[in-house]
Amino acid sequence: MSGRLVRRVLQEREASPQDPAAAAEDGLVVVEEEEEEEEAASPRRVAARNPFDLLDDDDDEAEEDKEDEVDTDQTVSYPEQKQSTKKKPTSAVPETNKKSKKKKKKGKAEPPVSVKSRDEKSLDSILEDLSIGKKPIQQKVHHSDRAAGKEIETNETTVGTSSVLAIDPKHLKAENEMRRIFGSKVVDSLENQRNMPGPSRQVRGVRRAAHNPRRTLLVSPPSFWPPWDKLMSMDLIETKGSLNYFRYVYDPSVSHVQDLFEAAKSANDLNAIAAVLARYPYHPDSLLTFADLFKYSGEHQSSADAVEKCLFALECAWHPLFGPLQGNYQLKYSHDTNKPFFTALFSHMKNLDRRGCHRSALEACKFLLSLDSDDPKGALFCIDYFALRSQQYKWLEQFAEEYQCDNSLWLFPNFSYSLAIARFYLERDAASEDVSAHADKSTAIDLMKQALMLHPLVLSKIVDKAPLKDSSWAQILKNAFFGSAKPGSPSLEHVINIYVERHYIMWRFPELQNLLKEAALLVIESLKQDSREAKDWACVRKEAFSSEKNEYSHLLVSDFSDTTPSLPPEELRPFMVGPGMGGPGIAHDMPPIEQEAGPERLRAPREVAGRNAALVFLESLLPWVDYGVNHHDGNDQNDDD
């Protein structure tokens, strides 16, 4: 291009400075005069550019010159148009960024269509090599991403995951469910109060450093928690088929911590266990011990905090290949180091249910059931309850059909009755929406009749536990089939007791009482016509639970109860022994905690307003408890100044 032509273009540009379309129609770009003269002496070269810049350039050029975009689109083939359409960013570019990008583009000429098409083809090959088009779930979550605290946002299941036990991370945290129930403003205000490092959380003489805890999948750690101490890690033991088997292990440098805890536990020395926690704030067994102590003392929030702290530490120790959203894992309960995770997750599930977050409790129960196929904590006997409370009726029917178990799930008392309840609510919803129910499935009344014929002992226990005080129930229980019902085996009796303890609150709904009453009356009428039907169901019951021993004796009925027995304060005094009185080598073997505990080791002060005075006094004896600064004490104020 000659310098004379450039000068003419510049003169036209100065004559109309606010007409950017004039230069675009002539196919020219305004440049500095000196640079253009240098280019006139040498052949024009296309500047090398990053292929990924095309993602932004296409959008910016379309906004600057729409007419030129129309002309270009007519020359580009259909596949390239489709590709460029997919690559447009979704977020709008601010006006200031547009202006800055226009300034940067001075001195750059628009590449020809052929060059642009080659760049797009090379971009396609690069994207194909990087596999960016794949679904996010198909990409492994790297350990560095987990350590950096990145949220896991994928909701889909991978190959090898049982779809019926797939965990939805959106419903796993209680905060998300509480936002849906009470609104974001209410929950956010409570979270701000919890994380606010106000005067009640200040420790005299120490300024707490700012700390942002890593984000986890199970819990939301507050900012005043200390950083993870890396006490434990997770090892990959073996791989069988598509399943990876894992186990928690202690760091070799702190392997003696568990021995100190076991010695303190055997001596019932809470002060020694407190010393372990003061030195290692994320020791799982010590946290679970005090979680039980707070629970039996009536301090349910303190107990839940200890459980969440334990889950936070154990989740931070996960192996890079261990992912709840992938489903190709097994964490066997037979390893002693794995047991705290099962216990903490089971307690966390119960705490979620106590707070009314039934959907979050269902997701936690699904995670607990998927950890070990042997189901050591009895998740099968409460997962149907959480499904009913969270109104996941279709999922419950799908779970009963697809989940693989030694016996058919409908033979268990909890599933036989819960499936009838789920079918009842599905039929009611279908009737309200004028949608025909599934004709190939049994009705709710038929399923309830089968449940009563298979487990007639449940009826009398529900009437006593709920309780159902209608006089008609007394007439029903006078029938010999319900009044003299026997379990038949210790295992079945134990399972029935667990079901009644866990599900009795469901039978306080009037519509379910009417369903149960109607089914019981139909059973009595059918037995009057054919008494042999009762013997047939007894044979089915005996075949399903044929063992003479209690196969579920490891499951305590109290673990499935909503009521927690309270421990009087005077019962705690035998456990509040002095440091070192529990035996030699317990507290004396611990290093000096006051010297080694930095600001991040300090505990948040506890509130005492409105609490039991005796319990506060006993709690004050624990060495890690801090009640903050006494602002009414003038001497303390002078010392602080």
C-alpha cells in the first residue's frame, strides 16, 4: 500500500472521526503513519495470534461492525458458522473493556477469511486434543484442586455408579436445604453471625489471623476453625474390577496419638482426651468422644459442631481417586481407622434429620450405604424414612426395585410399609393432577394389606408407640391374627423394633391412619373367608428370616431413635479426674500445649447465657473451654490496655 493512499485515508478519517463503518467498508484499518510506511517497504505478514483469542475476537468484531459480519458469514461455510456459534461466551463484555479492546486493535489488520478459517480448524483440533468437549464428570478431580478448595459442581453419575445411589451435591449440605425452606437472607444472616470474629470470639492477648478454610462437600467449615493438621491420610489398598478399596492411615510422625487416646479412654480420663484435642484439634476419635458427651448433656449444637469438625478433617484426607460423585469406591468398616468416618457420617445424618433437613439426610444416608456393601451401620433401615420425609416417593420405588440385596427389600418391615405409603402419596398426587396412575403396579391398599399379612406384629407396636388412641384400634387388636402375632425369629423382632422406633412418627398423619385402618379391616375380612392365607404368609416370613440368631444385634435400637437420654451432671463427675490420674503415661507424655499452640489452635469462646449453671461449671473444668474476656472486671481491662 502506498503512502499517498494511506494519507488520503487518514484525511477522510479526520473528516468523519465518529464514523467507524467507513474504514470497515473499504477493508482498511487505521494505523500509525510510521508503522504503515514501514509495512509499505516490506511484504505484508500476518501476525501470529493465539487461537483461543478467536473466542473473544469474533464477538468483539461482531459488535464493532455488524455489516462486515454479515458479509463474512456469507463466505464462511455452515460447519464453521455452527462452530463459531458454539464458541461465543455467555457473559457480556463491559463497555470499558470494549473501548480498551478497540484501542488495542489499532495497528492490526483483519486477517483474510482463508486465514481465519485455518485458525478455526486449528482451534478445533486443539480442543479435540484437550477433550474440552467432554462432560465434566468424565474428568478426574485432581488432588491439587481439592486442596485448593474448589467446589465440586458436577451432578451426573459416572460409569460404574449405581444410579439409584447417586449423590446429588446440591442437596448434600444442610445450608442449601435451609435456604430453600427459609430463604437465603435468613440463612446468610445466621451464617454471618456464626463466622463473625466479634468480641465473643476474641481471646485476650492474641489476635487471630485471617483464615479461609477449604471448601468441602459434606460440611461448611466456619472461618474460626483452625487449619487442617494433616493428621490422617487415605491410601488406596487395591482395585478389584471397577472398585477402588481405600483405608485411612495416620501420619507416621503422630502414630502415638491414637495410643494416648486409647489409654485415656480406658481410664475414663476426659482431661487426657482433652489434652489430645488441644494438641491435635482434628483427632477423629477424640472429637467423637466429646460429641457423645455433649449429646448426652443436652448440648446438641456443640455435639453437631464436633461431628462436623470430624467430617471436615476426614474429608480433607481423601485420596484423589476417592470421590462420592463417582461411586467406584469401597471403604470397608473392618479397618479400625475407617470406623470414625462411618460413625461421624451416621451422627451427621441424624443431626440433619433433627434440624428438619430430610433431603440432606437422605443424601448422607445414600453416601453411607455406598461406602460399604455390608451396611455396617444399618443405613437400609432408615433410608426409606428419609425418602418419605423428603417426599422422594418415586425414588423410593426405584431404589426398592434396583438395589441389590441378599433378600428382596420388600420383605423387610420398613420397606413393606414404606412402599405402601409411597404408593399412597403417588396416587394422591396423580389424582390431584388428573393423571392416570400406573396400571401395572399394585395399589396402596393392596401393598398395605401385604405388609400387614407379612408383619402383623408391627400393627400392635405402632398403636402403642404412636400412640393411636381411637377406640377402633382396640377392636382390631382383639382379632387373633393381630393380637397374638409373634415375630418368629430374633432377627425379625429386632428389625421390627428398629422400624417402629424410627418410623412411628409417620403414623401420626391422619391420612396414613385411615389407610392402615382400612387395610387392617380388609385383612380381617379376607381371613374370615380363607384362613390358610395367614399360614402362607407365615411360611414366607420364616423363609426370609430363618436364622435362629439375631443377625442385626450390632445395630442398637437407640441409635435409630429421635429421643436422646440425658446424662445428669453428677454422673459426669467420675469422669472429670485430674490430669494424669488416669494412669501413668497419659497426660504426662503430651508435649507442653501452651507453648506449642499458636493462635490458630485456640478455641472460640462459648456462650453461657441461658444455659444450665451446673453444666457450665463442669464444662469450665475442661482445659480447652474458653468463655472469653470478663469485660466487667476492671483489672482485666487495665491489663488489656
